[in-house]
Amino acid sequence: MKLLVQRVLNAEVKVDGNVVGKIGKGFLVLVGITHTDTKETADFLAKKLCNLRVFEDEMGKMNLSIKDVKGELLIVSQFTLYADCSSGNRPSFTNAAKPEIANELYKYFMNKCEIEYGIHVEHGIFGAEMKVSLLNDGPVTIELEK
């Protein structure tokens, strides 16, 4: 499982021109799932994400978590994080999990963040053609993987 985490002042995702997820200050999280990922993988990354200290404290140091700043999460499925471009110029996506497996873990991951860690979660629609916009803060972009 890979997470591409962007610290944002705001972000939203649209499907067919309609906003389906929108947040203020927090993280836009692109989630890629591969064949070997399990609920244990999702548990580990949910904990890491929700405790990641990349928000500035009163001294200007990255020392606060999303929980500390009462931030929100916009979580968007992104199978292209598992693109393999090692051969030729057209990416292969064989490393991405099958949609039915990926969707189950995607939902599990979102629920873990919201229920166990108490963070408000908005999300895209799994498998849909989405338009994502954001105002990156910093910019701060971090990849997390297990």
C-alpha cells in the first residue's frame, strides 16, 4: 500500500462536475493498493498517517499531527501509484490490486482513520473518473509505504 500525502489548505474531488468530497486544512491522500496488502498493512499506514507530524507548531517546527490541528482527510483511490514504467513508455498496472480487493481495503482504511483516530474523512468515488483540486500548503508532499 502506498500513500501520497499532500498537506493542504483545502482540497476537493469532483465526479461528473459534482463535488463528492471537500475538506479545509488537512491532508489530500492518494491511496494505491497492491496484491500483497492486507488489513494489517492498512492499520499500520492509518496509524502512521494520523500521527504524522508535519504541521507547524507555535515555533514554526513541523511538530503537530493532523489530530493536533483538527485537520481533515480527503482520501482518493489512485491505482496509478503502482504504475510500472520500467519497460517501454506505456505504464503497466499489473502491480495494482484487483478492483474488488482494492475497494474493500480502501473502505477499511478510510473507516480506520475516521473511527479509530477520530479524523473527519471525505473521499472520492472508487473507480470513477475524478477531478481533484487542491491548495498545497508548503508544499509538503510525503510518500508513505508499507
